[in-house]
Amino acid sequence: MEDKNVTAAPDLQITDMDRARADLYNFLGAMLASPPDDMMLTQTAGLSGDETELGQAIGTLAKLARVTKPKAAESEFNKLFIGLGRGELLPFASYYLTGFLNEKPLALLRQDMLAKGMQRSETVFEPEDSIASLMEMMAAMIVGRFGAPADLATQKQFFNKHIGPWATHFFTDLEEAKNSVFFTPVGTVGRIFMSVEAEAFRMSGAE
């Protein structure tokens, strides 16, 4: 994707709910794209959650961010996603859906990206079907970074095709990974959010 900053043109009418959804998608994308630096940890430490399951998970993540140093977060990120040869987890749709990288799910995603005017940044070298990129794409579609904001039916179609079939499994794996400490509540936030989104799309009736 071209950048991590999800912004909407001033004249676009986006509800507060949709903006909050986009913010959370973008937050997860940024958190999973690279190790959180001091600024990201400070911003995360300032988050507050409500009494919902998702709010409590966000609160737990904020508490951990307050006591996590950038070097520790980077070490954990590398063990989870990079490692010697490969990390503990492979956060790609193709791998979760087929057992191999660079398979049909990636080809189908690239077709949809082309149709929507999305393209991978020249500074990004991993396949586009990474969980970080897909979170960012959803955020961009919601706020209209590639044109008009996507309607609910378009969002639902993209989610059900590229995210829904595997993201909850990935976030559950992230919660339970042996190298997860700071990233455990990241996994919890992602798992709960994916469940909320899937149910909202199911109830919407949008086609």
C-alpha cells in the first residue's frame, strides 16, 4: 500500500462509527507492519477502552504499552514474524488458506486491488495478502482514500473474500503464540474486532 496514513478528503461524509472502524483497522495494520517504535507505544499507552470485551482488550494493550520498551517490542516482533528463516507465525492469507505462500488467494487479491486502484508501495517487499496490508486496505476503503468511500456491500464483499476466512484464526494464533507478550492483547483486539465486523456485515443484509 502507498502509505499508512488513512485520511479522508474534507468533503467526504463519513460517520463517526465508520471513522472509528477505519482507525482500528489502520491501528492493527500499523502495529503488524513493523515493530512499534517509541511514538507508537506512547500513542497505544494513551488508548482507553470501555466495558465491552473489545474495550477491555484495548485497555489491557494500553497498560502493556506503558511498560514495554521499543527494543523489547522489536525483539518480540522479530521472533513472531521474522525469526531465523521465518518467524513463529506467517501472517499471510495464502499460507492460512492453502498452506503455501503466493497462492491463489494472493492472485485474487491482486485482481481486486487493481480494480479498486490500489497498489503496493515500492518500499514494501512482502506479498500484499499480509494481515497488515489487508487491515490497511479495509481502512482505506472505509474512508475513501482511493476515491469515494466504499459502500457497505463493497466492504462486506472484500472482507468476506479476503479477510473473514482466515483473520480470526491468525489473531487467535497471535494471542496464543509462545513468543507473544505485548502482542497477546494485539491478537485479542484483532480477534474480537474481526468477530464484531463479521457479525455486523452478516446482520446488515448488504449484498
